[in-house]
Amino acid sequence: MISSAKYRLVHPERSDREASAQSKGARSAGTGALRLRASRSAQGEPVALSILLLFAAACGPRPVTYRQDVEPLLQARCASCHQEGGIGPFALETYEQATQQAGAIKAVTQSRQMPPWGVDGSGACQKWSDSQWLSDTELDVLARWADEGQHPLGTAGMPLVSAPVAFEPTHTLDPAVDYALRTDLTDDYRCFIVDPGLTEDRFVTAYRVDPGDARVVHHVILYAAQTEAQDAAAAQLDAAEAGPGYTCFGGPGFSARPVVGWAPGTGVTRYPEQTGVRLLGGRKLIMQVHYNTRLGVGVDRTRVALELAADVPIEATIVPLADPSLEVPPGQAEVSQVSELSLPLPLRVKVRGVFPHMHKLGRKLKVELLRSEKWQCAVDVPRWDFNWQRFYFYQTPLAAVPGDSLRLSCSYDTSGRTSPVTWGEGTDDEMCLVGLYVTPR
Ligand code: HEC
């Protein structure tokens, strides 16, 4: 099992500057270290390089081989899900498996359906820490592997070394009972009330979701009740339904704050250095689990391990920004709504990450910040997928000051609908929302 370890590939042909920018950006502690650098000798390199280039020109590009080119990529970018018992529908861990799926691998990577990484990572709209975006060179390797047909095995390329995950959980959230998945649904959304047992405020600095059955748990969002009334609302919803927890879709059924967002394959998520999100002493948490029953039904008991600190140097707040006046007409293949919102900021802040959110008709989402009369792209989701929801953190935080505005553009496919689609928490309702991970400095 390598599900909790991830690998960072730093390609020898990339510049050292880029490589070190990448490794600095590595925040998720799930990132096992793999830092490969070409050893450089100041004088030797140009000579070696030009000989190589001559050689390449004479022979054409060398064929893509499994061991040298394909295996390291699949290990680093795919195997966290595509392993026996993982959420991926098949494993991609052996030569035979990769060869069998070569055509499909090319198709889903070219379309950027896989690996699931929702935000544009090409550099056109911000740079992300721990990005899973495949570079054009990597896409090309997988395409050539599919096209060449011979599928040479080759000899071992870059070794993969995983470093132990730096994570020291202090609390485990456990719904305490097994939940029997609904057999009449392919998507079962369930909210469980979990009690961290805090008598005083604490700060989440890192978390890991441990799915009971990794084949079925498709996303987990943890909401924090902010008041006694919200605790009571959750208890009421829970009591109204048989079995553990209650049915919930867009959120927990009332406006609690999201504090944790997780999709499979993410391992440990560590919030940006020195920061953490406050949990109120005495309050409950609501764990929303999206079960996709395509690969199995049965029972599940998902737990969340939290690393909580008594204090953090910089307190982060997750600020949800949305336009609940959403209303889009039915019968449109692509229809968008653009809202301009002023940022509710009392002071200058840093935006360190984003959590985009729409429902199932959502197709694209974009957030831009207006600074000194210039629109700056803050996040671009070119191909929204409800199944893959998570936080994305910037390599370099964005600054925002009081008076800044934000433009939120969401587009939907309403072709299957006969009446207008409006804001709401139901499966048939929509949202256009972004949670900003904001710190005062
Ligand atoms: C975070 C988990 C995850 C990662 C990482 C991941 N996959 Fe997948 N993959 C899935 C899941 C889950 C499915 C099933 C379809 C779905 O739910 O989107 C899937 C489906 C597929 C399919 C079948 C697509 C179809 O439409 O039937 C292929 C092929 C595939 N993945 C290849 C890859 C490759 C290649 C990589 C790495 C470059 C990769 N995946 C990375 C989770 C993952």
C-alpha cells in the first residue's frame, strides 16, 4: 500500500530553479520526498548535452520504455488510487496492467480527466503547491507509450523513494458505528455528527481521512457547528432519520463552516505553514461522506485523524463567497452566471488557498480578484467534477485589501432541466461558491 505516501517527481531536465520552487511548494505532508537532480558539472554539461543532442538527432527520439518513463509517472500520479483495494477501478502497478490500459491512459490524461486535479495548473492562472497537473512532456510520454505499440520494458529509471509522512494526529473523529450503505442509490450522501470532545478552542493544522472502505468513499467534508443552535439543528436532523447520521447533499443542512475537505488520493493534508483553523470548544463537527457504490456496497466506518494545536502563530479563516441569488434558465448546454462581490474584509489579508464548490450541473468555475483596476485570475476550474472536491493551496499567497472585489463566474449545463435552476442544498439545486483560506498575514 502506498496510499499515504505520494511522490514528487522533479525531472532532471527541468531547471534547478523550477525544481526548488516545486519542492518549497510541497505542503501536503503526504508528499514523500523524491528529489532527483541531474548532477551538474559546470563545464562538462554543455559538452555532454551536445553529444546527447547529436545522438538524438541521428537516431530520432528513443522509444518510451516502461521502466524508465512510464512506471515512475504511474507510481507518482496514479497508483495512490489505482492499486488493489483503492478507489480507482483497476490497478496500474505492473507492466501488464499499464500495457492493457495504454489506450485508456492516453485518452484520460489527454482530456485531463486523470489524474483528478481540478484547477488549471499550466501556470496561466496561479501556481499550486503539491500540484498533480501533468506537464505537456508527461502527457506526451503516456501518449507515445500508447501509440508505439511495442511497449518495451526497458531498464529501471528513476528510483522512487518515499519519505515517512510527517503527521502526528492528536484526535480521531469516529462516528462510533458502522454505516450500511444504501443499496438503492449509486451516490449516497450521509452526514455523521462527530464530537472532537474539546473543552477549549483548538486549531486544525493537518488532517488525514481514513476511509473504512476505500472503494466507496468519494469525498469527505468536515463542517464545524458555530453555535449551540447549530449543534441542535444537526441533532434534530439526525434524530429524524433511522440509522447512523442523516441524508445531506450540498452541505450539512445549515450554515456550518467547512474546515476540512478531502478527496481520495490526497493522503495527509497539511495547512500552510504556521496556520490553522479554529475549532470551538464544546461544539460538534459534522462529517459529510459521499459514497459512490459503483465498486461495492456493504458497511463503512470512515474516520478522520486530526492534528490539533493549542495555538497557531497565524489563525486562518475559511471565508465562503457566493451569490445565493443564483438562477439559471433550463435547457441550455452552457449557461453562465457572473457575480461581482466585494470582499468582506476589515483588513489587508493573504489568500492562501481556495475550495471551489458547485453541484452536478456545474461545468466551469473561475474566480478573479480586482486589484488596482486590474483583474487577476485567482483560480480557474476548466472542467468541474463534483466527485473531486478539495482545497488547493497557492505556492505564493495572494494579497487582498479592503475594497477589493471579486468576480465569480460559474457555468452550468441545464440541458436536462425544464425549470430554472436555483441556489440550494438539494441534489437538484446548484451553487457557485468558493471558500477562501484567508490569513491576516
Ligand atoms: C485521486 C485518485 C485517482 C488518481 C490519482 C488517478 N485516478 Fe484514474 N480513476 C480514479 C477513479 C475513482 C476512477 C473511476 C472514474 C471516476 O470516478 O472518475 C478512475 C478512472 C480511470 C480510468 C478509466 C476512465 C473511464 O472513464 O472509465 C483510467 C484509464 C484512469 N483512471 C487512469 C488514470 C491514470 C493514467 C492516472 C494517473 C495519470 C490516474 N488515473 C490517476 C481515481 C484516480
